[in-house]
Amino acid sequence: MNENPNESQPPPPGEQKAKKYAGNVALAMELPFTIVGAVVLGGLLGFFLDHWLHTKVVFTLLLGGVGFAAGLKEVLRRLG
């Protein structure tokens, strides 16, 4: 007799629904940090590059925009 219920029996529908809901909530909470983190990282790299090369805000804006595009691409990849 099989006493372990996890073998060969699918989890109850309520448990599957709860796991899916929790996964969606976790993803929704993570995605804004993905975009903001990419923009901040790109902006900081650009800022230090501008400081090192004695330029105005050229690289800060350029790498901040690249960071935004990369963050948006990552969000779309995770949602798709």
C-alpha cells in the first residue's frame, strides 16, 4: 500500500491554483525592480564613465536609455 500521497496523485486543484496565484504575485512584485535596477545600473555606469572621461551627461543618458531598453526587454521576456 502506498502511504505517500505525493506519489502518482496530482495535487488538489485548490493547491494548484494557489501556487499559480503566488507565482504571479511574485512575478508582479519583481518586474518593477527589474526595470528600475537596469536603468539605475546603466545610469551609474554612464555617470562614472562621464566622470572618468570628463564629459557632460552624454554617457549617463545613453547608458540609462540602454538600461531602460534592456529592462523592458527582460520584462517582456518574462511575461511572454
